[in-house]
Amino acid sequence: MDIFEILEKAGKQRHKKDKVRILRENESWALKDVIRGSMDSNVKWKLPEGTPPYTPSEEHTHPASLHREHKQFIYFVQGQKLCETLPAYKREKIFLSILEGVHPQDALVLIDMINKETPTGLSRPIVEEAFPGLLTD
């Protein structure tokens, strides 16, 4: 299941215990990185805010997955050595290639993440119950 599908499914649940259950059942580093990147104020993105100009991939033929591409987030987090030593244009080019390679809905999740928008239907108490210790702020 793609990250956007997990977040959508959890967000549509009416009860906290159901949201927590769905997050736990679909636990992955990619999911936790997206949630932490969206909600933890200690994670500061070294990318321009807003929606970058990019061409979304085809919905059924996207070549990449956030389950693999999330490993490149290290290039975008302020304070990380790989981020600080990378020129801005290369950092932004890597980000655009991720956006253009993943499912178009996952690309929107990433844009929300760098703009620090909490995924719809999730809240801090839900995330803290599903993944204790994930949010460090």
C-alpha cells in the first residue's frame, strides 16, 4: 500500500483506536518519516516552501515508491551533513525527481510534509499512541 493510501485510510476512521490500529498495521520507516517530517518541529526542511513546479508521474506507471525514496530525505533536513554540503540546486533537483517518480498522491503528501501540514485526520495524540517516541519536540 502506498503512503497516501495508509494516511487516507487512517484519516477516514472515526475512532482514535481505529486510526492507531491502521497506522500500526502499516508501520514502515517511510510512513514514520513522512509523519515525523510533517509534525515534528525539530525537523526543518531546507527546501523552498510552497508547491514546486513538477510534472506528476502517471498514476498507474509511476517508477518509484516512497518506501524506497524516503531514504533520500537526509538530503533535505537542515543540520544533516549531506544536506548542508549539497548545493541548493542539487537538493531541489533530487526532490523534484522524487516528486516526479512517485505516485501523484504520494507527491502531494511530500509537498504537504515540507510545508509542515499535518496529514488529514491525524493528530499528535494519535501518532504518539501509534508510534511512541517518534515525535521528539
